[in-house]
Amino acid sequence: MERRVALAGSSGLIGTAVSRALTRRGDTVVPLVRDDAARGLRWDPARGEVPDLAGFDAVIVLNGSPIAGRRWTGAVKQDLRDSRTEGSAALADAAARAGVPVFLGASAIGVYGDAGETECLDGPDGTPPGSGFLASLCVEWEAAAAPARAAGVTVAHLRFGHVLSAAGGLLPVLRRVYRLGLGGRLGSGHQWMSWIARDDAARAVLHVLDGALAGTIAGPVNIASPAPVRQQAFNEALGRELHRPARWVVPRFALRAAVGEFADEGLLGSQRVVPRVLHESGFRFAHTALPGALAVALTDEA
């Protein structure tokens, strides 16, 4: 059955893959844009411009300014919040008023904080949020969908792990480091790293969409591989794929000096994520072994 889907963040790393996957299977994707209205539906929550979502089967919200690559000053933290919560709240309200059946909103596994060895479970009875800025940001991000939920819209929160792709995210940064011969573990390297190949992430979003429309999936959903690895193991696997050594150690103090607070939560925090909802609803991952996923991801540049 063809669906009509409004997509915010359609030009981003995940959004481009989701848009392609939806179109490939015959759904109609309408991008929500803030510039050229000829490319889709124009919206700008900062100016009070909200699209009319009448007639859509779902709205998927994947936008938000980048978390990595800059120090978390007060102004940056406010930008990270506003770029996620304002847009999500505006579209949740628009979905509620238009009677859109399903609202899917991006979130992240950072919601669990530094969870150490704990297995982080999703679903209505899953692991509670952790502490720290990223965790509180994700809580606010997910709470922004409240207008849709209150109106009876089925709401799912897509908690993404590290999405592997040469087109963006963490992998291009690490590849540049390794090509300089500076690859190696971050801190102790003992922290858990939860990852997912970009094509699996896109397929998982479509799976959640179908489940939400069928009334079988709602609430938090971990979008991560069922095979998380220690950070040291990830770096060793990446070094092998790039044919570069992974012998260096970047100590905690050096990471903090380089990127500030992001080091503790974005690089040194441990999240051992279990995609329980995807598993129990029958989703099949194409990539469960990290070496194979990295080999594919390093050629995924579009």
C-alpha cells in the first residue's frame, strides 16, 4: 500500500537514506524544507510557519544541528536543544491538528547516559534515561512529541546508535585520523560502542513506520545493531579495513582538552544497546558483524 510521508531532515545522513528507501518501495515522500518551497512543503518554526499535514499517513522528523565537532558552550547547547525540540514540537502539533496517524521522531542512544556494562533496553518498560547533557537533551527531544501523543497519534522515538557511513557522522572523521597514522583507542577503550550500518538504519525506520501504522510499535525504539563492541575492538576493526595501524591511545585528558564536555559523553560514555523492539517485531539486520558493516560503510558515500 502506498503511503504519503512528510519528512523533516530529508537531506541529512539518515534522511537521504530513508527518503530513498521509501521512494524505492513506492511511497510518496514530501520533504519539509525551510528554503525552496518547490522542493517540498515549506516550514520554519522560528517564524511560526507550520505546514498543513492533512492527508499524510505519517510524519518523520530527523532534523537537528550536529552534536559532535564543537565545544558545548552555553550557546551551542541552546542551539542543540532548539534545533530539536522546537521543530519536533511544531510538527507534533501540526500532526495532531491534521489527524496524521503516525509521528516518528529522531532521538539517540545518548539518552541512556554513561551506562557502563548495563544492557540498555527499549520499549515501554525499558532502561530509564541516564544523567548528563546528552541524556537530558534526548529526554526533552522525545517530550516535544507530547502534542501528537495527547491527540491519539501513534508516536515512536527512534534512538539511533552511531550510524556508519562514509557520507557523514563519525566514520569520515575517524578515517582521516587513521590515514594520518594516528588511529587508536579512546580512553580505556573498554566502553561499549553501539553502531548500525546506514542501510540497516533506514530499513529499521521503515519497519518502525509499518509497525506504528499497524498499531504494533510505539514508544522508544533502539536503532542499533544487536552486536555492540568495545571501543578498542571497533578501532582495531577499522584499522584492519583501512590497512592502517591502530596502536595509539588518546587519553581522557587529551580528549577533554580537544573537545571539552563532548569527550565525556560523546566519546568516552558506554552504551551497550539492545534493539529489543526491532528483534521482537521481526526485523532482520543485513549487517550484524562489524567488519562486514565497515567494509560496506566505507563505500557508502552518497
